[in-house]
Amino acid sequence: MDTVSSSKQLPQPDRDEIRIDAVLQALGEPVRLLIVRTLADVPGGIACGELDLPVTASTRAHHLRTLREAGVLTTHTDGTRRISALRRDDLDALYPGLIDGVLAAKR
Amino acid sequence: MDTVSSSKQLPQPDRDEIRIDAVLQALGEPVRLLIVRTLADVPGGIACGELDLPVTASTRAHHLRTLREAGVLTTHTDGTRRISALRRDDLDALYPGLIDGVLAAKR
DNA sequence: GTCGAAGTTCGATAGGCGTCGTACTATGGA
DNA sequence: TCCATAGTACGACGCCTATCGAACTTCGAC
């Protein structure tokens, strides 16, 4: 048993471990880009199931893992749900303007 | 015969045809990212052969084509040489901050 | 305890693509 | 005209990965 029962943070790279190659490769996939743009509108994060994506649950889990391991988003548990949120502060600090530029895209 | 003999522009998408998906996918490859970061230091552009890359000439041509078709760089001929340059103005207009953010990356 | 819901993990599959060597084109110089 | 140089085009190969279904885990509710 543990004093901290709920809301555990899933493993993710520290800010200084984030690599630009991994971030860009993660963003360079349509479904993952859609996830990022969706999360950008919900600063508090969102549960996986809330995402409206044209793929199955297992594929969605795969993409969320890829984004998390690249350092693009953070995930913590809330019961059986997993809440994911953009790591805007870290990304803005490392690559100022990058996320803003991506989000500015209309097409 | 042609009035304009040298310096032809190779086909590339217009600014309004550039898609964020294609740009990010193009940037999400180590060799191509290296090309972009190199070109960022040479506003006037650079010949393919001048690039110091860990791949053969044919692979380099492939990457340059990918970047050009994505709208990341422009290429014009100069004799047998092909001079490539970053399309900073277009990219900055479409995705303000994106290129700056990428170039800000130390790692 | 039992059940259902939310997500992950595993294995398999298929398509995409980064890589190379070779052949080819084109331009400029001797 | 002939040749060397710069670069592209093509075909093949192998790896990477996006995708899925099915089995598994975890948590909350009853």
C-alpha cells in the first residue's frame, strides 16, 4: 500500500532529456498532430477516451505513448482513466515558438 | 533556345499549398533536420555537394526533393549546380515561430 | 467477490520510406 | 567533339512503424 493512492504520473523524460529529433518525429504523424492540437485547447488535459480519433483504442494508446516518451505530453492516472496534457512549459522553454507555430497552422 | 538560359527554379508548392503535416514529416528525419539547420546559417543557399552529410549523393538528392516538395526549401539551378535555400519567409508567415523554435534547439 | 469500463500490451501484418548502387542527364571546359 | 563534374532517376532491399484484434490489467461500483 502507498500513502499516495491515486493520480500517479507515468514515466516521461525530464526537460533536459527531450530531443528535438524525437519531438519532430512525434509531431510528423497526422493522428499524433491531431492529438496535440486537441490537447492544446484543453490545458487541464483530457482522458484518452475523450479524444475523437479515426483509429482503434490500441492504436491511440500507441500514439499517446510515443508522444509521452518524446516529451510532448504528460500523463497521470485518475482511477481507470489516464489524463494527458501538453507539456507546453517545457516545449516553450526548449523550443520557443515551435508549438505556437504548429498551432497557428490553418492547414 | 531561351532568353533565360541559367538559374531555373525547380517545381515547388506555392505558399498556400504548403501543409503543416508535410512540413513536420519532412523535419522529423535526422538527416533532413541537419540539412535545414545547415541551410539556416546560409541565407543565400548552398549547393548540394557542399552539404556534409553521412549519406550518399542519391540519398541526399532524395531528402532535398522531399524538403522541396514539402515547401521547406527552394532550389534553383546554377550551371550543373543546384542551390538550395530555406523558405524562411514563407514558413515564418505560415507558422510563425516554428523554424525559430527548431533552430533554438541545442539538442 | 463480481462485473463492467478504461486502457495497455502483445503479436502479426502491411505499407511506407531511408538507404544504396547503377545508369542516366546536363552543363561547362579543353 | 570529348570528357569530367554535379546531380537526378530508377529499382531493389530491409527496417521501421502505423494499424488492428485479442488478451490482460486495473480500478470503481454494486
